[in-house]
Amino acid sequence: MILLLLLLSVSSYDGIIPETTISAIVIGRTGCSACVKMEPIVKELQNEQYNIYYTKDNDIRKRYNIYAVPTTIILEEGEEINRIEGFLSRDKLIKLLGKK
């Protein structure tokens, strides 16, 4: 399934994050230059069927206590296993998510 969800809201978040695989949420905000650079990378990886999502939703930022953006949260079976602050390259994101 190709998922083209780019902007996640808290109402759609709870039902969309797979709980049986490794997935990632990239949390950004408007006006963040590193976030702007990561958006097309996330979209590209989504097109390649990686479980990765991008959001600027304030409620999701609050849920995960995000103070620096971009922050990438790696989830396994729906539980946070890693958190990285700052820009991540395409290659680094693939390494964190596992190769397809």
C-alpha cells in the first residue's frame, strides 16, 4: 500500500501508525528550514512504501514532548524506541527504518 499522507493530525494519527512494523514520525513546524528540507524526503520514502509520516500538528508535538524540530520518532509495534533531533538524510532515515 502506498501511503501519501504527508500532514498528520492527532485525530488521524491514532489509527494510521502501524503497530506491527517499524515506522517513523517526523515532527516539524512552519518556518523551520530543516523541516522544509525533510518534507520531500519523507514523501519520497512514503512513495517507496516506507512507514514514515510527517506532521506539523501541535497536539502530536505535545504528546511526544517535542521541543526541538525536526524530531524523528522511531516506533516499533507502536512504542517509541528511538528519538533523533535535527535534520536526517534520506540514507539515515532508510537505515533507521530498515531496507525494503
